[in-house]
Amino acid sequence: MQFETLQKDMIAAMKEHNKARKDAISSVIQAVKKVAIDEGHRDDIGEELVDRVILKELKSVKEQIDTCPAGRDELKAEYQFRYDVISEYAPKLMSAEEVEALLKEKFAEVIATKNKGQIMKAVMAELKGKADGKVINEVVAKLCS
């Protein structure tokens, strides 16, 4: 995801007077800027950094939805709207089948050791931001058994 796309979409939401959408996109932009400054990339914000932050924000909002009290339907609806808006920008993640195929193809010799820690260490560098960590963990556990 291009950082400029986020900014353009936020401006469009402002012009449409869509405050909820603007706020959701704005929160992602602020998170991206903060991470970029922390990592020393203030001037050149790359797609990889934006995608990583979007996935982190998506996970954070998902946790808010899951932990929202049962009686607070309006709050839950607000979190759900934020989740839906942010998920529009999230990169497409690999499915369990795709992860398994990639692992068998590229990491066959590491998988042969049946050492889950070693496998995860080798695999996570390759799949970071491309697949959900839980999915990777489940596939590795299945391959080790």
C-alpha cells in the first residue's frame, strides 16, 4: 500500500464529510508516521513499512472488537467500522495451503529436522507480512508432527 494513497483517501473522506472513515484512515496514517520516525525513515516511507503497520493496526482493532463489553453495541459497531475501513488497505495474506506449499518447496531441508523453533526462525524472515503468524505456526506444527 502506498502512503500517498492513504493520504488521498483521507482527504477524499474529509471532502465527503465522512468523519468516521477519515478518523479510521487518519489513525493508520499517524501510526505509519510514528513507526517511520522511530525507524529513521521519515522522508522515504516504503510500502513494506505501511503494510506492516496496517496489519498491526488491523490486529489491534480486532482485539478491541473481541474485548468489547456485550452491552456496548454502539462502541462495537464503531470498532467494526474501523476494522472494515482498515482491512480495505491491508495486503492480501497467504492461506494455510499456500504457506504449506511454500514451506515444502523452499524449506524442505529445515522441515526435515522436525525442530519447530528452527523452522519458525527460518520461515518467519521469509513470510513476515505475507502470512498471519498464527497460520504459519499451525502449518509448521502440522508439518512437525
